[in-house]
Amino acid sequence: MTEFHLNGKPVSVDASSDTPVLWVLRDHLGLTGTKFGCGKTLCRACTVHLDGKATFSCLLPLSAVAGRRVTTIEGVDGRVARAVQAAWDKIQVPQCGYCQPGQVMSATALLSKNPTPSDADIDQAMQFNLCRCGTYQRIRLAIQDAAKQLGSGA
Amino acid sequence: MSAKSGVSRRQFLKASTAGAGFVLGLRLGWPSQAEAATAEFTPNAWIRVGTDGGITLVCARNEMGQDVHTSLVMLLAEELEVDPRRVKVQQAPPDPVYINTLMGAQVTGGSTSVRDAWDPLRRAGATARSMLIGAAATRWKVPPGECRAQNGYVLRGDKKLAYGTIAAAAAREAVPSDVALKPASAFSVIGKPLPRLDGADKARGRTVFGIDVKQAGMVYAALAQCPVIGGRVASFDAEAARKRAGVRKIVDIGEGVAVIADHYWVARSALADVKIQWDEGPAATLDTASIYARLDQAGDRPGVPVKQAGDAAAILAKAKPLEARYTSQMLAHATLEPPNCLARVSRSGVDVWASTQFPPGAQAVAAEVAGVKPAQVRVHSQFIGGGFGRRLEVDFIGQAVAIAKAMPDVPVKLIWTREDDVTHDFCRPPSLHLLRGVLDGGRLLALTHKMVSPSITSRWAPGAVKDGIDGFMTEGVVDFTYDIVHVDFRTVIQEVGLRVGYWRSVSNALNAFAIESFVDELAREAGRSPLEFRLAMLGKQPRQRAVLERAALESGFKAARDTGRAFGVASMKCYDSHMALVAEVSGSAESVKVERLTYAVDCGTAVHPDQVIAQLQSGAVTGLINTLRSKITVKEGRIEQSNFDSFPIPRMPEVPRIEIVLMPNGDAPGGIGEAGVPLVAPAIANAVFALTGQRIRGLPLEDAGIRFS
């Protein structure tokens, strides 16, 4: 049994300790918002927050999150996450939508750490998240919009 | 200009379905959703009006990012007079009533969804509205002409009836034989802003894709397939895998060995312990060089004319033409949601839950593998995490059913790895293009083009390939817009020993790269601006001319390099849309940066303008995959790429500014899902020439030694 905090609540999982957190979330805990895209940290569709920091989950073994806080797209909340998702709605970012949970998690982590990111900061933070539909231009606009909203105290 | 265009797309799959073995012409054995509906008013297969006033669109096309769950609702809502945000969407089952008339089968592809639905869905909405008005008029005992519909109500003076309250009565009204459609000037939904109806869920991880479907008692499968596509299992040893905790079954399905387990990670891990001997089959000696050698050999064949005018042969016999050889690479689709399928085989039939662009194909393959009639297969189509043509194929669905057969009554979810996907794709075909052009003064007198490529359709729908012509190979050729006196365009089908598939924009991308690059060469040879050279050939094509002029204007196009910047232009008609693109680049002969892509687009009526723009932005990025560095290569029968490291797709920092100018007019909508893709390669290649003087005639461009930053 491995215990950790998932979206603010303690959970206990009976899976081998090498099982990637991605599959623990999807198969054992039924949270399918976190996506499988490559299995090698190359696309970051599997991005979650580990103790508040964006990280891939596809090669993150269950043993590595014991006792720690994991947040997924289902549980991400707070002022920044809400601003990011509102901006995603306003700019109409998603197309197929498969990568978008990962994009939202990365963008939320970026703005939590850096509320006024430059274009270069956005590139740096978001370069790991692939979007096969090519929504990058709108992702950038949405991050800028969310930063603006957060800065104005909205 | 006399044109001979081979098989039209409209005919295409219609003619083909018998050959592919799909029973599309028969009413299926179980009631369609429209018939089975408990709703009180189901005037046709697309609409359900519940007694609670709930409106449902039974959506005949699958949602893969291209916005059909909103744009098709808009068509219906416009005429039904309801708020589109109130319309629920239900995915249609396989049923002949949902056939895409532009494709001849119930498929989502070919940038046809809006074009195909444009008339029938509006007509369906108008029919339902007319019957609802009729029901209200009957109740009020007034002529229908005194009533009107608005926002889910029938109105007369200060009286109104909600659709829900008259849904049952409307069902008893006669179906009108003809209904008048609104003129564009009366549109209140079409062409107006509206958030995507599926957008909020997608931003919150709530959308259920095929890979996310859950069923009680579900187990998971991982599959090892022969590294050479087409190879078979010779023998295997699964003793070690069988002993692992959580492993339920090992299944040999001929093309591979599957491990079924309680959890996916257990299945994946155990699969690594299975030792398999393969019979690799005849493809085991295949390599990239031999594939292109076959195309080169076939280039000597005369080919089949697909578009001819004047007498190009006579002109070529007298003049010394400019000649060029162009090639395009093979590509993987690499949809971000890997192929997967949940299947359950039981006595009551087969269920498949899948992300598919081709529900009847899913049904047919499941029936064939399970040994049941298609009517015994229920297909539950899900949101698609990227299609691009990959999900027109149903290989992974057949595999899932074959595996699930080993565990009757248990839902089994097969999930491919990314490596499975890249190494077992139906690649975009490799292509060879042989071109010749003759200039007369500053104009183009004769142009010939021979496209040599394996035929996708020969496999996918063999009945549709007639007289040596695969209609999908003629894309980007039969819609040729330039007015040239002598034209001779041909195609040569040459198989290469590797299965190939439809990849977003199909041959439009292949042919546009060759032709639009070569036209640029001819313009330079003639000493003219590539823009003026093209415009001079578009005198009879006002819409095409207009987009080209606009793209040039918006981009600040210049024919010559200027302070380290250069421009390339390309132009074509595809999917009934008129497209022009200017690429702006900077840098040097070694390192080039794509700064900006400026499109001007006339797609007739833009039903959902913001998502038309979104599709074009997406097409631009897909065009970059085709252009910059991505490629599939083969060695000893094996695809050499396997994941996003060896098969890169563009990341945020390298995507340039994409600017789009829509030039709408009142015409019927043109297709847009693929239209943004084909011009990216020739526009960038032409810009690279303007910047560096290097003419690159093969894709991806980085193979020529140039680097894009």
C-alpha cells in the first residue's frame, strides 16, 4: 500500500511501487483527465502537480509520491487555475482537447510561480507540452490573458 | 479548358463500399437511435425534441477537434430556431441514414462535414420547425402562416407555446415535402460568434475520449506486434509473463501476442517477458532507398492523364523545357491519443467503444473478427484525441475484438504505446513528382506533372480505383487554378511494399509542394516576381486571384530578399476553398527561422468563423510537420522512428506567428479542416529560395542540409 494526498484527500493504493502515477490515477483511481501520450515524458499530456510543481506522471513511479501531494486536472483549483481555465474558455483554445489537461496544468504552475511571464518565459515553461492540433498560438494568448486578469485582481 | 478528372469524390467511396466488404446499403438489424428514441418528436434521423423541450442533435460526424459538435449544431439551430447552447449532441451509431454524401460512406474526413451537412441539416431543422408551427397552429385553430418560431417557442401575437409542450402533437403533423431556407441576411446563428459547446469540458479534463471509457469489470490488454508490418507470430514463450500477479490471459491473435491483465501497467510490464519468434514475411527486406527506387522506376511509365488541355506534348517536342524532380517523405499520424479500443464479446453481440472516424468500418471489422453479423455489433463512438486520417483505419479495433474474444463477457481495453503507434501506422505515401515547364516570353506556355505514389484507396476502398486512377492522388491537380494553354497532369500508381494511409490533406500536400515550388522556379526563370507570375495566370479565377492579392498585401510580400528577410508565396484551391499563403523567413543558408505565415482564405460561408480560423491555425502547424524535419524511414522492414524524440512534432517556441484573413462571401461553405496544410511546404521552400538561393525539391526541407530554428 502506498499512501499520498490526491486532490486534497488522502488515498491509499495497492499497486506495485514501480507503477507510473499516470496509470495509478487512470486505472486504480479512475481519474482519466490525466492523459497518456508517449510514456517517455516527451509530450507531457500526463502533467500533474507534485507538491504544487508541474511534473510528468508517465515515468513517475508510485513510490516517488508516497506521502506527497498530487493534484490532477480534476482537482486543480484556486485563483490561478480558475483564471487559466477562464482564459482557455475566452480564447477558445481546445481543438481535439486531448493535450489540454496537461497544458492547463503546466500553465497554472507557470503562473503560480511567475505571474507576469514574458514570451520567453512562456516558451520555456510550455515547450514540453505537445499539442498535435497546433493550438500553441491560442495557448500563448490564453496564458497572457490569464496573467492580465490575475494582475488586475480579477 | 477540357478537364478529365477521373472518379469524382462524390462517386468515390460510394462505388467502393462493396469492394471493401462493408454492408452500408442495408438497414441495420437494430433500430437506429432516431427510431428507438423515446422522445416525442423525431422528425428525422438528426433531431429529437423531447417533451421537456430538450433538443438533441444526433451527430453523424465524429468530433476530433474540427468542431463538428458545435458547427453542425449551428446549422440545425439556425433553422429550428433554438439557442444552439441548449442543443445536446449525441453521437450517431453506424447507419446508412448518416452516410456522408460527399464521401459515399459514414466517414468523418475529406474536410466534408460542414459541406455535406450544409443543406440537409438546415433542411432538417426547417422541417421540424414547420411541423412544430403546424402543431401550434392546430392547437390555436389558426393558419400556420400567422405563427412563427423563435428561441424554442412558437409565437402568435402575445401567445406562445414551448417546443416541449407541442412535441408530441408535432409528431402527428404531416412532414412537409419542401421547406424554405433562410437567406444569409436572416442568419442569427450561422457566421456569428459562439463558444465551442465542447470547449469548457476539454479545458477541465471532463471530456471522455475512447481511451477514457470505463465499463464495470473492465480489464486491460497490451499487444506486441511484429516489428515488420504484416509479419505473424511464429511461436512464443509466455511462461514468465503468465506467472505475474494480475495477469489474466495471454492471447495469440496471429499478428501479435497480447497480455490481458487487471491493470494496464501489469499488462505492459508482463508483455516485456513474452518471448516471441516472428515470421516477418516478405516486407522484412524493405528499406527507404528501395521504396523510392520503385517510384523512380515507375516514373518512366506514361501514367494516366487526370487533367489535360491543349497539346503539351507538341510544345515539349519543340522547346527545351525546364525540368524538375520533387519528392515527399512518409509521415506518421501520431495522434496524441494513441490507438485504443474497448471491446466486449458476449452472446448478445459485440460492443466496441472507440475513437473512430469510420463507425461502419469499426462495426464491419468487429463483426468479421467476432464471426457475427454487423447488426450484432454496437459501436459507441467517442471523442477522438486526434484523427488526421489515422482513425479511418480500424486495425486496432479488430485487434481489440480478437483479444476480447478470449474473455467472453468481459470488457477488454487494448491500448497501444506510442511506439506501437509510430511503428505500425499507415504512413502518408511517399511520392515522386516529375515536372516540365515551357516558358514563352514571361509566361508559362506548357506545364506537365506526373505524380508517382502508392495508392491508399487501392487498399481502403479498392472498388473506387478505376482505370488506374485513385481520386485521392489527383487532389491538388484536378482543381488546378492557373490558366495555362497546354497542360498534361498524370498519375502513376506504384506500390512500394508498405501499407499507406490518408494523412490530413492527403495528396493536396504532396502535389502542392511539387507544383507550387516548380511554378516558383518557372517564375524565377522567367525573371518575374513569383506573385505577378501567378496573378497573370488567374485572370479567369477572381476568387483565387483575390486571396492571393490579399495574402501578398497583408504580409508585405516582396519578391527579393530585403534586410535578411524573404518571402515565399503559394496558392491553390482545395476542398472548395480558395487558399493563398505567404511565408516570411529570416536567417542564413545554414539556419532559417520561419517568422510568419499569412493566409488569405475564401471558404464561402464561414459557419463558425472563430473555429474556421482555429482549423487554419491547426493546419499551419500540421503543415510544419510536413515541411521541416519529420519523416518516417524504413530499414529491414522496420519503421525507424518510434516516439516524439525520433518523430518530432512542432513545439510552441518554433511555431511562427500565424495570421489569417478570412474573405467570406455568400457561397456555400468550403472545406477547411485540411485546407491550411498543403501550402505551408511550398510557401516556406519558396521563401528559403528567396532568402538563400537554394532550391529544395524534397521534403522534409532539413534533409537538404538546412536547419530551422
